[in-house]
Amino acid sequence: MDSFDLCIIGGGPSGYAAAARALDFGKKVCLIEKSRIGGAGLFNGALSSKTLWELSEKVVTVNETMGNVNGKFEMPWDQVQDRMNKATEIRNLQYTEQIKRLNAEETKGKFELKNGWGSFIDRYTISIKDEDGKEEKIHADYTIIATGSKPRVLPNIDVDEEHIMTSNGIHKLKEYPKSLVILGAGVIGCEFATIFSNFGKTKVFLIDRANRVLPFEDEEISDMVASNLREKGVVVHNEAQFSRMEIVDGKVEYEISYPKGMSQVIRVDKALISVGRVPNVEGLGLEKAGVQLKSGQGSHILDNDTATNMDNIYAVGDVSGHIALVNVGEIEARHAIEKIFDKASKPLSYENICTIMFLHPEVAAVGKNEQECQKAGLNYRVVKLDYSKIARAIAMESTKGFFKILVTDDDEMKILGMRAVGQHASSAIQAVGLLIKQNRGIEELAELVHPHPSIIEGIQECVRILLNKPLFKTQYFAKEISYYRCKNGKKEDLKSLVQ
């Protein structure tokens, strides 16, 4: 039986990151992957869907810039798929080429990739079965579980990945559907609604059981996203109770009802189920290793700063149920390795995780939003600046959007969170994320010399307003600039304080 310092079950982004970091410590590593290196994050998730979004945004940009001068610009679906597949192939090649070199003679004995299904025999012994059923057993001093997640499906819907699809099937479409219904108005549902409405070839319906899309975000963000979707022809079924969905005569028929008793039956070409994801823990033999699951939270693995209840087994990425993002999974994986082999003592913080929602326009976030501050009973200040007051946005003819920064309502004005909606939003929040991690105030942002013209100059102007030294005086721009505090649950306009 081969023996390893570390075994990693799962070769997606988290597992790959764990293996790379363990090699930095000179450890003998076994990486187990049953199918494709890169996992769902590469082939059925972040990279593939975001490539679709980038292409759809190019289509929108051309049509918004050129108008109807030469007719509406359209991108054939086969070209879309070719470019999406090329993107995943490039990234997959980067993964696999490194693995080939790690398997080369000069590193033999330090790293091994084993294709198959990994499961625990006990806390130190792992079984690996290939597709032919051949079994191999290895010993590992430590094991990291990085098996990711899969789309959640509902028991009363027959998902065939052709007519009724999850994110695993939507990328395999052979042509633009003439009509598409999306069940679920969270981030993924809204992103795919954006993608297909951007291309302009599909009538999109979005089923939202809440009274607004993205209900976890501030209302003004939800309103802007919903308004932009409707402008592109998306039908948003707000407060809709889903009743049924089935395949009828090669089409998808769904039924919804509303609080006042009205119901609708609509037939479309395709359907996408986007109601969350569930961790891949079946068949891992967790009970044989003594690994516990979280109580009352489905099948996520119980962890404390990536460590499970067994001191030689760790869980990272989607299986632990924190924030299901590629970058978070990679950070967790690297942190777990450092805890194991470098005895890192400082725990992970999720307070400054920068996220992006690929919508139109894009939405980026870090730290708390206003809803969360109110729920926590915090006193805070808010400054919100419209993109129309940013020179770069004017030059780009893309003034839909805003920056919104929340700080503590005291002299320190430490940053609580930020939301950015608009072009380059995801590039604008990095410095704020760093300041949140460092638990610092806003003075550094005010003194930075930002490139001009750039979108991030809008952040500087927000900070100047908070420090009472803005370029644009708030009292003269009531529609474009907001500045207020929330104290003991009550809002108070602060524009009069800015001279």
C-alpha cells in the first residue's frame, strides 16, 4: 500500500489549489479525481458561464454603440459554443500540463494523480476505484475533501438535461432556444437571464418566488437589475408560486400561481433549474472515517476553519457550505494546507470576500450591505454616487450604475461594506476589501492618486464626501448623490453637512 503525507479527494479548483500548496512544503501528495481536472468550476460553472456572459456583453455593446446603422448584430450559437469551449480548453490545458510535469521523472514520488472514485475505509485509509471497478488502497496522514457540489434538482421535475436542464446541461445547447424559463431568481438565475436576453435571440421568463430578484441584496440593486432585465424583454414572475413543470409535445410547460389566486400556464422551448447546489458527499464513506455533517444544514461537512471533527481530515470548497465560489474554495484549500503543515494560527475571515454578479451591468460586492447592517442593529453612514458623475463612465457612454459605500457612524468611519453596479465594477472594490480586512478607515482612499479617467475615481469621490471635501457638492446633485446615516434604525439625510 502506497503511503502519502496528504491525499486530496477531488480535482476541482479547491483540490488543485491544495495540491499545489502542499508541494510548496515538499510533501508527498496524492490527488484523486474521477473524471476531469478542473471540475464543475471549469466545465459547468464559473469559466464557461462567464465566457458566455462576456460574449453576450460584446453583442450588447456593439448593438448599443452602432444602433441599427447596419442592422442588428448577432453571433451564431456555434461560434458562441466554440469560443466557450476554447476558453475551458485553455484553462484545462494549464492544469493538465502542470500535472504532466509533476508526474515527470524528476518529481516522481512527490506527486501522483490517480483517476477514480475516492472513499474512506477508515480515517487514514482511502480506497480508489477506477471506472472498471479496479480498486487500489492508499494510506494518508492527512486528507482534504474537495469534492465540490452539483445542481440541486426538485423531486417533482424530470430533468433530462435536454429540455429541462441544470447548469450541467445549459452549456450543451445546440442552438439558441426561442424561449427559455428559468426557475430561481438568485445570482445564477439572473446571470443566465442576462446572458440569453443579451444575445437577443431568446424570450426569457424568470420565476421568482420572492417579491424581488436577488432578495439578499439591497432593494435599489434588485430594482436596477430587474429593471434592466425587463428592458431587454425578460418576463419576471415576482411572488410566483411554482406548481409544476413537465415536457409536453417536445416543449416545456410550466404552471405558476400568485398570492391573489391568479394562475398561468406557459409553454416554452427550454427550462433551466437554478435553485442552488448540494455538496458531493455521497459514497465518500464519511461515516467510516468518523466525519460529521452539519446539523440541520443538509449534507454539508461540519468544519471549524476548514478542520473537520477528525483532526487529520479537512473540508474545503462547496462541501463545507460557506461561500460557494471558486476563489473562496482556493483560499480555503491553501489555508487548510498551511494549518496542517505550517501550523497557521490566524483563522480565515469571510468579511472581505470580493464577489461579482455577471449581470447587465455587472454587480460587485464586498463586506456588508445595508440590509445586513440594519439586521445587525449597526449605526452607519452611507454615501452613494451615480456613475453619471464619473468621467470614465461618461467617456464610455455607460452611466448606468452607482457606487455605494457604508462606514461606521463615528469619527473612525471604518468601512463596513461596498456595492458597485456598472462597468468595471469588479475591478473597483479591491482596495476597499483590503481596508475591511485591515479594519481601517477611509483616509487612505481619499489620499490615493487614482488614474484619470478611471471608474475607481468614483470611490475617491465617495470618500471625499464622507470627509466633507468633495469635488461635487452634494446639495446640488440630489438625484445623483446620496449621503445619509442610519442611527438606531432611523435614517437621517446628511447632505447639509457637506460644504
